[in-house]
Amino acid sequence: MYTTVEDLIAEWKNEAVLTQRVLDELTDESLLQQVYLEGRTLGRIAWHMVTNIPEYLTEFGVPVPKVSASNEVPSSKEIAEVFHAVSAHVVHALQENWTDETLKQTQKAFGRIESNATIFMGLIKHIVHHRGQVTVLMRQAGLSIPAVYGPSKEGWAQLGVLPPL
């Protein structure tokens, strides 16, 4: 759990770098990849992950500029660029508006009383969840997967090692 805003920002920055690596590998063609016919496309999931950040944080009192979440998924380049901008806005908003004491304050979130630290941790977990979905769809679309919490198949190959089973 985060006890200082500095720790929270450090975690945010680390996760943002990992997410940015994934989003930077997307192609416009890959955005159409689906797990099943009625399922969301890779592009829809990636765009949701990006546009949800300001919606989520604004709901819980962190002023981050909203992103137009139109029904059309933008290009892969725009998804990556908007994520980069949103991530920077989050860092700035936390530095300007939150204190270590703010992390301990509670509010109602999803029908429960939660600390702001717990609410923010929920956002990071939401991003990690969707980042995992995106990487699976990237693999199905034939894209290389960047290292996230360890080497991907491509990363192991660069190391001259067979990936573990």
C-alpha cells in the first residue's frame, strides 16, 4: 500500500513505462484483433484503458483533463500518444493536489468506503488487467510483445534462452 505520494508517483511512473512499451508496439492493423466475434477489439480495449484514467481519477478528486472517448478508436499512434500525455497529467495532478495525508482520506468507491491510496491502487490494477488482455491480443495479431514484468518470448530469444514452459 502507498504511504507517501512519492511512492505512489514512483509506482505510477513504473507502470506507465511498461504500459507505454506495450502501446508503442501496436499497429493500426492489430487494433482490429478480437478474441471472439462479439468481443472487444484490441483497439477498443487499449482506448478504454487510456480514456478511463481521467474519468476514474476525476471521479475521485484528482483533476486530470478528460479525453474524448468517442465510439471510434483512433490510430495506434494516437492511442500511444494520448496515453503518454495522460500519464504525465496524472503525475502533475498528484504532485499539485495530493499530500501524504490525502492518501489516508477515505471516500465511497464502488459501494465501499476506501482510502484514496486503495482507490488509486485499483486504477493501477485496472490498467494492468487490460494491459494483459492487450498483450494476448497482440500475440494473436502477430506482434512482438515487449518485456513487462520479465522477458517475453522475444526477449528470451534475444538472451539466447528458450522461454520457460
